[in-house]
Amino acid sequence: MSSDLDRTALIDQFLADAGWGDAAIGWLGQDASTRRYARLARAGGETAILMDAPLIEDDPCTPDMTEAERQKLGWNAMTRLASSRVDAFVLIAQHLRAAGLRPPEILAHDSTHGFALLEDFGDQREFARLIEGGAAEVPLYTQAARDLAKLHRHPKPDILEHQGERWPILPFDDVALRANADLYADWLHQYDDRARMTDADRARWEAARDGLIEQAMGFEREFTLRDYHAENLLWLPEDRIGLLDFQDAVIGWDAWDLAMLTQDSRREVSAAATEAVLRTYLEESGKEESALMKRLAVIGTLNALRIAGVFARLVKRDGKPRYNDFMPRQQLMLARNLKHPAAADMRIFIADTAPFILEAET
């Protein structure tokens, strides 16, 4: 109880220092992390968002950390996640703004205690909610592709710095890719008894997985947001896209963000919207189509394996049955990626150990 009281006192002091001490506080729905958010409202109708991100997660990875050190430190270090760090959020927001994108304005922040006061983008502006309400899908996705190409034209940073704070933008490396993809091998056969994973299968899995990772490590790199999808993209009144949940950005691949956008695990993205994304991105970036489609198949396969494993773990270990609803679509996304020749070895493995996944495409 004392820790909760201490946290409340810290929040009160942060808001007072920021000039929002007299604001009414309304806590919003819990984020799927250790962060939580509140809407602040003060006289005159002005609002802002409080992000409360206590430093209670495992530490993030540093640039010089070995694989053994990352394994010892935990999942965030292994996969190069930011551990809900406010300094990462603030510095990456500044980078995105410099690239011409639209993160929320940072009104105040305290990285030591884990607070940020953010511009309020308002409710019900997420792509997913707007489309559910009847908004045209293609214009939204077209602008998302345009913004992604704009971001990739901007110089890639190694370290972001501002007023004494520093945050490294690390490469999404083979260690992170293996840890993420292995969620499939660890959990899908526990979730679905139609899937097989013997010791011999595991060796074959590792060979097919490493073949995909070897290809990925040879692809050109881009500043990658990692969670660029309809739940985190907001349509703003000035016909701009507001960005959320970008603190885990890495030096990854264009195909990762494109896969997250068009192979959404929670909602169907129409063929017209997918085509508009790829066409717009190619036109805006000047990249070559066949090379992009190969990257999208390889990175998309690795990402789809990761998400299938995450959903299986959420149901089997964490007792969250609602993720059953997303699994059929996720397996369909995996099957579609596996059709590309660059994913042939993994397709053979899946056909032998979990053939029902490939049947999702038929």
C-alpha cells in the first residue's frame, strides 16, 4: 500500500511542477504493459494525457551487451525492447517529429520516475475503430504507407540525444529474431495437439528458422517502429496520422512495419488496402518491387511465427482465451507468407509438423 501512496505523491508532484496540479484525473483502460494512462482536464476544457511508466520491468539491452548477458537479464534485453522507458519514448518522439511524422507533443516528462505529460489526440481516432464505424479503409492505409516511406527517407540514428538524455537505436539482430520466432516452437504444439515438436523436429525447426534469419540479416535496414498497425495509428483532424507506442523502435526492416500494417493479426485488411499500401510505399520510396516482396515474405514469416507463438502462450500459459479468436487469422497470415520461394524450407517444415496451418490458405 505504501508504494501505491508513494507513487500517487510522485504523480501529484510531477503534475504540480508541470502546471497541471489542479487538473481532474480520469484513468483510462489499462495498456497491455506496465504503463497506464490518464486523461487530465482543467478549467477551460484543456486536456492532456498522463503516461505513468514505473521502472519495474527488466532492464533494456545496451549496445555492448553479449548474448549471454542478454539472456541473464531477461526478455527485454534479448529482444531489445525499451522496458517502457520514458526517455526512449521522448527521444524517439523527437526523431519522428524531425522526420515529418506526428507523435504526440511532449509537454513535460520525468525519466527518473517514469512520467510523461502528452498531447491528447482524443478518443476513437484509431484506424481500427474508424473503419469499424464505416470510414473508408484505403485512404487511411495509403497515408500510413506514405508516412512510412517518409520515415525511411530520413537518416537512421545510432543514438538519440537531447538535454543530457541518450537512447541507443539498436539493430534488430539475430538474437532477437531467434528469441521471437522460438515462441512458435515452444508454444504452438502445447496449444494445439495437431502440431508436433519432437526433439528431431526441433533440430529441423532451428535449421529452417536460421535460414530465414540469415536472409533477413542480409536485407537493407530501416528505422523500424515495430508496432505499426491499426490499433496504434490515429487519424487526426488535420488529415495527419498520430502515432502511439513507438518506444521499442529499432534498426530493422521496412518489411517488418509493412507486415504489421497489412498482415494485422486482429483485423482483416482488405486486398485493396494491402495493394494500396505496397503500391504507395514503392512509389514513395523508389524501391524495387520483387526485392521488397522477398523481404516481406521472409520478415513476414518470422513475424507471423512470433505472433502465433505469443497467442498460443497467452491462451495456454496465461489463461487468456480471447486470443483464440485471433489464431485462425494469424495462421492464415503465416500460410500466405510461406507461399513465397524464400520461405520454402520453413513451408516444408510446417507442412510436416503442422499441416493444418497451410490448409488455412486453401
